[in-house]
Amino acid sequence: MFLLENLFMDYMAILGCNCLLKRRVHAGRLFSVSLIFSLFHLFLVCLIQNRMLYCLIAHFVLNTGMVFFCFGWEGKRVYLENWIVTYFICVIQGGMLEWLLEQQIFSQSEILQMLIVMAAVITAVIYFGERRIYGNHIYPVELKNGERCIRLHAYWDSGNQLADPYTGQEINILSQAVAGKIFSGEKNLIRFVPYRSLGEKSGLIAVTNVDEMIIFQGKRAVKIAHAAIGTADKMLFDGKEYEMILNASSIMPQGSKMENKN
């Protein structure tokens, strides 16, 4: 039972880190590494009688190794982020399990206790994931164009002042990788607007209007009718957590409508 409990908690911690930081590591690899290090934990329990020594090795040697073999090495900063988040989730799990044992909640069913611990981890990942997204000025966005509708994440960029010199519309930048999901080449009118950013000195960007763009800010939503959408090379978005760059005026643009979702 110790092996299964340890495997469950290790896997939940590393999987939670993978989801929260969006590392996109295959779940099968995470499970395999968790299983191997759970066996190491079992070996240590049988070998080491000193609990303090066991805890030090388990927390600072085995957990460190598990994080490395799950996510690899992409620099000190990224590795430290992975380690801290994994350790933080382990602390949540340990604290929740300790509390359940002290309160004798479902003391006759370890499976129910593990399910409660899992629910606590999922809640923490969702809560801190949303705080992380909004703290980085990344918002859920919905684009509607005819019968097509897509949901994606967009980064609000205070430096994006790009506007159509002919219509005065603020332009939002969409990755070409997802543009085909919302635009139909035959039906959408395309115009070309000059720019001096987007990773290049100057050029022309293809711009098309959508019927509506909705930016979700927590419980509020900003609706922009006939929003201007420019498309940029997907390389601009490689490795990013978003597929679109919002114009600096998009959060509270003129003519937009602010609604409360409640």
C-alpha cells in the first residue's frame, strides 16, 4: 500500500506541475518516472531507519531527480520553477493527508482519502493556473465569424499600438496557425496594413474583420464588434502560452461593450 500511495502522490505532484506550467510532457513519461522513484522510496524505507535522514533524502534528492528526469534540463530558471511547483504540490498533498488522518475523516478508506487529496491538487492547479494567466496579462478570447467560433488565449500587449490608417481600427494579431479556423479565404475581405514591429523592421500585414471578439476578464467580458484581426507568422508565437496578441486599446476600446457574466 505504501508503494501505491507514494506513486499516486508523486504522479499527482508531477502531473500538476506539468499542467500548471504547461510543460507539455507526455503523461506516460511522467507516470514511468514516478513509478521508478516510488520504488526508490520503498527501497529507502526498508534501508534507512532514521526518519530525519529518510525525509532529507526523499525531499531533496529523490524529488530533485524525479523533476529532472520528468522535465529534463532547460536552464536553471526553468528547472527551479519545476522543482518549486512540484514541491509545493507535494506539501499540499502531505498537509491535506495529515489533516484527514488527524480528523479521522474516512479513516477506514484510504481510497477516499486519496480522492480528497486529488481534489485538493486539482483545485490548487486550477486556482493558481488562473492567477498565473491573468497575472501575465493573458486572457481567454472568443472569436466569432459567421458560423465559425474559436476559443484561444491572447496576450494583452501595451506596446501593440498597431492601427489601420484607413479605418482607424485597432489591430489585434493572430497566429497563422489558427487563422484558418476562423477565416474563410473566399468570403473574408483582406486588406494590407503597414507595420513596423512583429519581429521585423517593416512590412505589410494582412488584416480581416471578424463579426465579434469577446475578451474574458474574470467575471467580466469585453465585446468588440467587427474587430480587426491581423495574421502573423506562427514563429512569433512559438513557445508562447497564447495564440493572439491584443491591441493595447482592446481591453477598454471605444465603442466596446463591457458586460458582467453574472
